[in-house]
Amino acid sequence: MPELTPEDLYQLKKMQMDTEKKALELQKSQQDLNRFVLDLEHKHGLLAAGRNLDINAVSIKETVSASSHNGNGKGQTKEFLSSNVE
């Protein structure tokens, strides 16, 4: 296997750093999306009503208290309203 040239090593490190940068940008975008959803839930009174948006299923979920609580603080959810987005 041939040795890597200094230029090859530079390009390899540069690509690794670019990859790490994109991963951080992805995390920031995910956090921005989560914050936007939280703001929507607050604006439309869903949090106070015990509901939350499920952006993956395009639905609103209602948190249900259950006597068989598993102790993780999340409770159980049931689908409240569903709509399709085109």
C-alpha cells in the first residue's frame, strides 16, 4: 500500500473536519426544529392542554395519565388528531 503524500493527508484531515462541521450543523438544525415545535405548541395552547405535536406523524398527541406508569416521566400518549400534508 503506497504512503500518503502530505497533500493527501491534508485533504483527508480537511474532509474529516468538513464532516464534523456538517454533523454539528445537523444537530443545530434539529435543535432549531425542536424549538420551533415547542413554540408552536405553546402558541396554540397545546402544552397547557397536555398535548404535543408529532411532526413525524403529522398529528397532535394527547398525554394520558395511566395507573401503570413506568416511572420515566413521559406517561403514555394517544393519537388525538391526524392530518395529511401535501
